[in-house]
Amino acid sequence: MHGEYKVPDGKLVVVDLDVREGRLRDVRLSGDFFLEPDEALEVLGAALEGVPRDAPVGSLVQVLDEALTLAQDQGRLAGPVAMVGFDTRAVAVAVRRALGLSTAWGDHEFTVLDPGVMPPAMHTALDQVLTEELAAGRRGPTLRFWEWEEPAVIIGSFQSLANEVDQEAAARHGITVVRRVSGGGAMFMEAGNCITFSLVVPPSLVDGMSFEDSYTFLNQWVLGALADVGVQATTTGLNDISSPAGKLAGSAQKRLASGGGAVLHHVTMSYDIDADTMLEVLRIGREKLSDKGTRSANKRVDPVRSQTRMAREDVIEAFLAHFRGRYRTVDGALRPQEVERARELVATKFTDPAWTARVP
């Protein structure tokens, strides 16, 4: 069995192994990483000999770490261990991929959905529906860009409504407030002024990764798409994407453990935001601005628009072209039962004040 794992911003880790009687045998580790001393390579491979096939990533990491520590204590390694471009968790993920328990992008076909213009509450409902459908095994991985007309603030699942949003200002500007199922911060969403997409993937794609690693991993293609339109960007912090001009986008996730499990990952990117209106509506935005000693914002904050000089529609098309060129995709459509379920959730949850103010 053969497994490969490219560490985000790191090196390639390759594992070849056999399985006999439910246990790992003849584990061979290789890659373009850096490892000192040389003898540590043999220690890592030998440590996995006889480990149960279904050992989770955490258990594999523990076995590897303990083996290195023991080898050092016994003087079998000439000096401290230096692992550059990878770590024991990367080895564990490569093992799980060899066993078929962890997957790579190329193992999946992604359905690209284009349901058209919908109210923001319908988009948040579809996030829940499509994630649940994947967990239940009724749908595969999907990518969906949002299109909407009415302005909205989409707040994170755990944010305080009163602390985050000035509801009088929101009503004055005709902005609806919707709470989504994922955590993270508020999304100020004027039609045509930001770019938002939702990606739903199986948990095997981020198997063994920390939340921080999974954000970086799932956003790698976004960095490539941005490069295609002339924007050099990197992942920053836990869940942000930034360019030299400042923050471009924020990410959020929701993981379902029920059924087969599923991961919802979405990104909102600033295209051409009305910063003054945003700061009237978002209380936290005011606090962040006041902390910088600034009293007002420019009327437009448009990092994607100004850096690319492209129409929003053209940027989205470039993103889709990059994704299609990088991964196996097929165009698809929402099933009637998915639309019906989403509409039900809009009525019973996502426009229900009890849900919107679940954290008052």
C-alpha cells in the first residue's frame, strides 16, 4: 500500500507498507523532507511495525514520538532529532492515506453547483443541508459560490447578536441578520461586493489534521486561484487569507460527526465593500477601527477589485477555472428534496428569531 501527504507549506511524505493480520508490516518512509540524524528514519519506520491497521492519527503520532524519545534516551541516535518540512503527524497522515482511511484531493470528484440568486438565509440553509447529505452518503463533495441580492450580515454560530450587530443600523440600511451553522466572525455581505463560496468535503480529506492545518490545507487552491488573477496571497492566523495590501478573506468551518461525517468550509472575500456602512452595522468593526486610532473608513474597501481590476463575475469564473483545472469536477444541480429541506430550514430555523438570537 502506498500513501503520500504534502505538508501545507512543507515537504512531501511518502509511506509504503503492507498489512498482515490487521497490523502494519514492512513500513518504509521516504520523501523530500530533511531529517537528522539519518538513523531517525529507521526508528520511525520500525516504530510502526505491528501497529493496528485502524489506529487513529493521534495514536500513530504517540507511537512515533515515543519511539524517537526512547531512541534518544538509549543513545541510538547521534544527537537531537531535527524534522524539517514535516513532523510525526505528517507521517501518520501518510500512513492513513496508504491504508485508504485518509484521502487526497485526487481521490474525489467534486460537484460544482450553481443554484443562482437566493436569499442569504437560503444559502445558510443549503450549507446545513448539503453537509448533512454528504454525511449521510447521499451526495459527494461539492463546491458552491453564493449569489444573492438583499444585503445581509451573516454571524457566526457562537457570536453574540447584541455585541456584534447594531440592529437599529441594520434595519435602517435594510440589512437582514442571519446566523450560520459554522463558527467564526461576521460576514458583511452586500450583493456584488464580496465573493463567498461553500466547500463540503468528507472528513477523510482532513483526516488527522488540526483545525489550523485543515484551514490552510483547504485554502491552498484559493491561493492558487488568486495568483491566477494577479494577487499574491498567503494564509495568516487561524483562518484568514491576506495579501501585502491586507486581509482579503476569512474562513469558517463546521464539522459533523454523525453518519459518515462531513466538513463544511466556506470563505468570504472582500471585493468592493462599503466600509462606512459596515462600521455602522458591525459593532466589533467599530472597536477594531477605534483601536487603530481611526475615526472613519474610506467609502470603499476593495482589495480584490483594486488588485485585479477585474469584474467580480470574471474573478469567480477564474476561481472556478482554477478549481476545475486542479481537481476532478462535474457540474450538478440541487435535488428537489434538498431544495425542499432547505426551504423548511429557512422557515423553521434561519429566519427564526430564536435561532438568530441563540446567543443574545
